[in-house]
Amino acid sequence: MKAQLIFVIGAARSGTHLVGSTLSKISNNTQYLAEINEFWNKYNLDSSIDTFRCVNEFPDSILEKARADFLDLIDLDADFVIEKTAANSLRTDFLVKLFPDAKFVYVYRDGRDVVNSVIKKNLGDSRKVTVTSSKKEPIKNKIVFLYRRILDKLQSPTFSFSYFAKNYKYYTSLVLGLFGYRTKFYWGPRFTKSRINNLHEYAELQWVASCCRSTKDLKNSNSFNILFDDIINDRSTVEKSLASFIGAKQNSVVFHLKFSSSDKLSNRNSYKAHTKSFISTMDKMNNEFPR
């Protein structure tokens, strides 16, 4: 296989879209697969949740089929194949097992920033983490966002009508939530079957589940860590280091940002945690990713 396979991993609202879309432009012969959760969940015994069981519990026949199906999906003659699906942070060991020669780019963002961003997303703000604005998002923007997402899904090589039909309640609730209607489903990777009524707690536990699973699964992989703070404060160093890691030309990785550090890092000191596991995971992650 000529193509260098690169998976972008990180908790939802950590900046994985920024990194994935940036890497999609590193050459004219790069394939980008974004948010193909319907593809990966074909191999999950329960499509109502995105967390996979431990990869060692999967029979070889399923692992072989998943690998073969993915290789059929990608352009083997591309220079790079970039895959970015937020829910992969809940099943990273599955990817490491399937593709031992792949490279993994892990994006870490402070949990307090992530939780605030996830809450905004659940309350109907569709804007990416690279957009800074204190103004309420216009309805027109949400309609455009929804139209583009539906179009992207319909044009995706992984589109599965049966998958979306099976999960229609979940996706219908996401659309309603985009326009401010309260539903029983929350946005983002589905890490538990348990009902968590408090949105703040849900956002914290979602971040905890993603961080704990992915960092453990990536221990013995060919991976490169990026701190979202460093993209803001030391962009050129991150760009050069990332280009070197993936084997791309220097100056081919260029992040386009529209905010300053004060826009994104100013509310941490006033943050009040709602769960004990969030506090302990913050301590652990801050030790692993010192700033």
C-alpha cells in the first residue's frame, strides 16, 4: 500500500476537525475521510453506543473483514489517507490492531475548555472550536450547517441508509437540538447507555471516557501528541513537528486560526467541576500533557 494512513484521535471538541482538515491539504493526492461513524459501527455489536469492547475480544474474522472493508474504501495510491472520526477515541485499540503501520495524531485539549464547548454544542451552537464569537449564532448559519452535513453524508462513500434508519431517533434529536429544542439525546460520541440528565455531568464524563480510553490504547502505537494550547501559542513549532512526523513536506502543514490565546484560555480558573472522575482525570492528563 503506497498511502500513508493517518488517524486523528481526540475527544470531541478538542480540535480534531482543525487538525484533520489541515492535514487533508498537505498534498494534492491526499484522501480525507471525516466522521464515518456509520462505517466503524458496523463492527459494533450494539450500534446504540460508540464504545467498542476490548479488541482482544473480537474474533479474527471480524477484524479481518473490518480491515479489508476499510482498504476497499480508501485510495491505496494516495500519498496520504487521513481519517478523523470523533467516536474513534472510544475504540482506538481497534484501529491500532487493524493497522499497526498507521500513524496516529492525538489532539489533547484542556477538559474545562472541552466541556464548555460541548455544552454550547448541545445548546445548538454548530460553530467549530476555531470560531470565537460571543454573539448568538444566526438561524441562517444553522440551516446552512445542517444542509452541508446532510449533503456530506449523502455523498460519503460510507453512507448507510439502514444505519441511519436504525438510529433515526438519535439523529432526529440532534437536528432538533441544533435549533434549541431539548431532547433526551446529547450530542457527541455515545460512551454509555445510562441516562445522564445533567448536561454538564454528561459533557465531563464524555471527555473522561474519550481521554482515558484513547490515551491507554495509544501507548504502544506510532503516535504524535498535539496540545491544542500549543496550536494557539506556538503554531509554527507544531506545524513543523507534525509535518516531520507524518512524512510530509516542510511548510505543508498550515493551521488557519481566527482567534488568540485569550479567546480560548480565559475561563479555566472559574470552572467548577461536577464529577469526581473529571477532577482525577484532569490531574492525570495534566501530568501526561504538561503545559
